[in-house]
Amino acid sequence: MKKLKVHYFQHIAGEGFGSCFEHLKAMDAEITATEFFALPTDSQLDIEALPHVNEVDLLIIMGGEMSVNDEANYPWLKVEKRWIRRYLAQEKPAIGLCLGGQLIANALGANVRRNPIQELGWTLVNKSDYVPDEYFQLPNEFKVMQWHSETFDIPKGAIRLAENQVCPNQLYQIGKNVLGFQFHPEITPHSLKIFIEHEENDMVFSETHLQSLNTLKTSQKSDYLCGNELLNNAIDYVLRT
């Protein structure tokens, strides 16, 4: 039986694959990665250095601190978006997480812009109204980890699946094979620790809709479960295509 080949794009050193690693290993998946964070900021990445799209059965694009619009400082963003367009043109399964969801949207021509309010911490998100039954199904309300200053517009041909008052576009779906998340369903205690350390060093967030870092340091195991289960279900859903 052919092994499931999963490739992920990583933008933060040490973040790893998030909560879905064990779920994918249980499928006996072969997991590989492109570590964009390891490239010099002036690196002229050749698209042929990335895997051939035919060698990838599932693409997962992780989060990151940069903006998808910051191609001047991160020139490899152009190449990453080109590769994403090539991959999606074949209607193959893909999941984008925070920056990853923004990258898919932007690669397909949607605007990524500053959200009026930054979101950081555990927040409630609601399932959007009128989502057809054949689309990825969500609880009516669920708690997830937010860590973003920017947000995506919904790409042409996509449908919005989730929203909240602070940031209306929380999750979109394209066809039956692409899901773009604004939040972080993959968050683990390990990755949250990295996020907190980065914020303590860089102080990126300054607006009001935030939980304190000290509060986040006391997150309970139960806080992670909803998002982690949601991501596992999302993987199963896009792989059914």
C-alpha cells in the first residue's frame, strides 16, 4: 500500500509539526518539511529546490511571525506562494494554519491585511450560518488559540466556515480539499511556550483584545483538546477527496 506523503512548510524554528504529528504517524505517513526559517533573509530560493507537487499527498502550512506581504524582507515568500499555486492547481489536499491560511488565500489572489484588533489567547469562535452539509462541519461554538495581527479575505470560490466578532474570517474552505484557518488548532504546550518566548522578546502585540502571557502560561491540558481534535478531523476530511 502506498504511503501517505505529508509535507509541511515551517516558518518558526523549534515549532515542529504541532498536535497532528501523532495522528499522521498513526496513518503511517511519511512526513517531510521545508524549513523556511533556516534560509537567510536575502536567500534567492529556487522553486525546484522544493518537493515536486506530485511527491506530496497532503500539504500543511504552519504559522509564522512574518507578514505574507513582506516579500522585500523574506524573498522566499514569492517562491512559496508560487509553489502553493502549483500544488492547488492539481486540487490536492492542503491545510493552512494562521500564516498558512493567509498564504493560501494570498497565493490565490485574496488580500491579507491588518485586522482592526489583534487577537492573542484562548477565544471563542462560532460556526458560520448556512454552511452546506457537505462542507467541513464544526461545533456551533468552540475555544481555540489565536495569535495574529493580520487576517485574510476569503479567496474567490471559497466559503467561510467560522467567525467571531473580533475577526470575521476565521476559517474558509475551497472545494473539498483545502481548509484555511486563522487560528491555531495545532497548538501544543511546547509550541505555546515558543510563542510566549517570542512575544516576551519582541513585544509585537500592544492592543486590547489580549490575554496576558502569565495567564497563558497556566493553560490547562483541556484547553488544547478542542482545537487539536478539530485539526485531526480536518486532516481526515481533506484526505477523503
